[in-house]
Amino acid sequence: MTSDSTFPQRLTKVDDLARPDHYYLTATDDCYFLGEYTARKGYAFSTTNQLILNFKKPVSARNTPQWKYKERAIGEAAAAFRTALTGDLLNALTLVPVPPSKAKADPLYDDRLLRMLNAIRPKPAPDIRELIVQRANMAAAHEQAIRPKPDEIAANYTLDPALRTPPPQAIGLFDDVLTSGAHFRAASGVLQQAYPGVRIIGLFIARRVPEAIDWGEIEL
């Protein structure tokens, strides 16, 4: 059974009730998401699960029949943000993608977030910058038995000096799925050091929620 039938077109704030699901976030973090993703459930569980799993298809799937689903997911995510974000907000924000697990020099580097940002509003284009650069590859968080902490992730980040100016007025920090919040804390910390006092808003396609319990499967 699917838990929803359409992908949300409006943003929901990560509030005091949701924040414990993302234990690295603090009460001062300003984060918003579109859908809710349930781990260890397949494509058919929800529209959000289907979009996220297609969005995260690896670059190795290029030139296979699977690639069209990734392209479609990138377009759907961009369209949802286009609806959710007002023109005034897009004009005010510098849009910054959180780096993927592969460094830019790796042939498997996935620019899915950058492509999504570029598709939100092609004209007039917002201020989109790949400000944060990952120095070396890191294993994807879900592939690690012990997930990296924010300071470990941040140690592998640097800022692209060619993109640091002009200073942003406000930053929209984009990622696909909010899990523990470690990558957001790492990326926002690096940006805060470079731009003290600049507001940073976390914007996610989805947040991971605890696995749902199907009470109908419980025998009494």
C-alpha cells in the first residue's frame, strides 16, 4: 500500500516534533522539506520513495533504460520547488547544492542537485553556485556501518574561491534527503565560517522518517 499518491508541492518546516528524527539538527537550524521518504521500502511504497530512489540512481546507469527515470525525477523535483518557492525568495537566495559522495574529478560524480537547481527557473536564472567542493571521495552515508559526524564531513569540504564573491545575502542549502542532518550541519558550518551572519535555509526534497508499522501484519 502506498502512503501517498502525489508528490507534495509545498514545503514543511522541520519542527520540534520532527527534529529528533534528525539528531544532528539544532533548534536554531532553519530546515524545510517537500516529501517524506521511508527507508527500506521500495518504489511502490509512496510517490516520494519512487522519486527519491529514481533521483539517486547512480551515474553508472547512464545510457541504460533506467536513466530516463532519473531525468524525470530531477524534473519533478525542480517543478515541486518551482511551485513551493516564491519568485521573491528565489531572487533573494543564493542556491547551493550539498556535494554528493563522489568528488568532482571522479567519473561517477553525480551533479543531480545542480541540474535540479538549474531547472527550477531557467529564466531569469537564480544565483546558483557550487560553492562547496568536496576534496576527496567519501563513501555514501547509507553504505557505512558508522556514519560520519559533521566535523568529519566538514574536514573534507572547501569553498570554491572563484565563486565566493559577491557575498550571498541569504543561502538556500539544498540536498535530496535529510537523514541525520550531518551533511547539513557540515555544509552550513563551512558556509557560516565564510559568511558570518548570513541566513542559511536548509531545503530538502524529502526527509527520512522512521519506518512505518503496518498494524495489520501484527498477530495478537
